[in-house]
Amino acid sequence: MTDDAHVPLISRFHWSWPLLLTPFTGGAVPLVMSLYFSWWTRSRRQRGIAIFLYGIETLTLLIVCFMPRSLISMNRAEDIITVILLLWIATALVLRHELRSLYGKEFEINPFLTVIFSVFYLNYCLWAIGDAPHST
């Protein structure tokens, strides 16, 4: 990949910025990053399911968080959030697969670290690609 868009824009910045900003944004940074990475990957591959899964997760999370407490019990909200977190892990693995198919199988992304650190680890892997010298 020799064009200027060989990695997503967010990955051109140092990988530590999203980690530092996440607590100050109420966790919005990983949501935005996941939507952006999956959209970017889909636009390059012309196919991909991660954008839809992350979109469903984000919308469901926003609905649960902003729904009046009189309409949903706290136990039900906790159950929904647990399902969203499990889906978040699965979708990170889907995005990992889409990135590997975009960059080629030689692009190593550790599945264990993807499960543990999710979009932050994927951002680090993409940052490493963007930081490496590219041939023109």
C-alpha cells in the first residue's frame, strides 16, 4: 500500500493518545475508534460486517444509558450491557479478521491481545504499520 491512506487517520497519531483520552470522555473514544476503523476497513475492502456490529452495539448502549430508569430495571440494563460487552469482544475479532484480509495474512495481529485490549491493540498494530517506512 503506497498511497497516503495506507492506515486510518487515527492510527497516524501515537497509539497512547486514545488510552489517555478514554477516561476523560466517558469511554466514547473506543466507540468512535471502533466505528471509524470498521468504516475505514469497509471502504477499502468494499465489504465487511464489523461496521454494522459496532453500530448496533453503540446504538444499544446509547439507548440503555439514556433510557429513563422508570422504563427499564437496573438488572435488565446490566444484562443488556453484559451482552454488549461480549459482542464487543467478538466484533473486535471480526475487525481483526477484516484487517488481516486487507493487509494480507503476514500482518500479524495477536488474537489474545485483541480480546484483552480490543480496539486499542488494533490501533497499536495499525500505528506500527503507519510508523514503518513504506516503499513508493
